[in-house]
Amino acid sequence: MSTTRPCSPGDRGPEPGGAAGVSEEGAPSMGAPAGAAASSVSSGSVDGIAGTGGRQVRRLVLEGESGVVPLARDFTRQALYAWGWLPAATADQRAAGEDVLLVVSELVTNACLHAEGPDELVLVRYDKVLRLEVSDRGTGEPAPRTPHRAGRPGGHGMFIVQRLCLDWGVVRVPGRAGKTVWAELGAPL
């Protein structure tokens, strides 16, 4: 399943004045508004295994921010550009980038609707997989609505996540309130 459309917003470049970010070299991104959500970038090896190309991590603190869904999408779009996923050379690559943006939107929206809002968005890029993590303080357990009714409004978020992702799940840390909902998507070919 893909989310293609005639003109992909992801192919127009990073949003001007979009989500605050940090470049790969650690310098603040241009156009980041004052008081924007805090973010960070880090690199490292995958489980200490050399030769895998490593992993890259980007974090965006969303706690207390307004307009978190577009903020999260802009932040993710900027990461996809930095990692070479965008601009896309083929329709399949463009669809993969759009799928990532859609899943981020769904996970952050669910945290807004069913928890007390998202605390943090974490993007982890491995060689062949992108892992998205949205942390919140909610106690609920996300699940696709069954049976899925395509013609009815609402209730499609986790169904979309389930269809687009390689895998997804929920992690809870004992002794700490809330949860982290994660989803993994394959890298574009």
C-alpha cells in the first residue's frame, strides 16, 4: 500500500522555517524559529557492530508544544532529506517517503487524541530500516479497530500504521508513566 499523489510535498525540499533541527555537523538549522521544540542528532554504530554503516538518531521534544503534528512532519521531512530519502528519484522512493510522513502523523495524532499529547518523537535510521518512536504519558494500548470499516470516519490510524509498516508495537518502562509506540518501515530501494 502506498500513499502516492501527483505532486508530493516531500519533493519540494525542506519546509522553510519548519521544525527546529540540528544539522549533521551539530549547527542549528537555518530558519528554526525561536522557542521551537528542542531537537538533537546523534550517530553511532548499530549494537557496536562495525561495517553496518551505523545508525543515526534524531529526537524532537514535543511536550508542551502546540501544532505538534505539522511540527513532527516537518522535522521528519528534514531528516529524510538529510539521509538522502528525499528528494525521491522514483515513484516507489517517493511513496516510501510519503509513507514515513503519514505514519509519523498517525502516531503523533494518536498521542494527541488518546493520551495527554506526545512527549517526544525519535527517528532512528539503520541501513535498511527506519524506526519511528512516539512517547507519551497515556495508559491506553493502541490497536487497529476491528473490524475495520473503511467508509466510516475515524479509527483508521493504527490500521494505516499496521498496513504500511514492517512491524510496530508498544514499549512500557516499569516504574515510569506512559509508553512509547514504535513503528518500523523499510528503506526505499
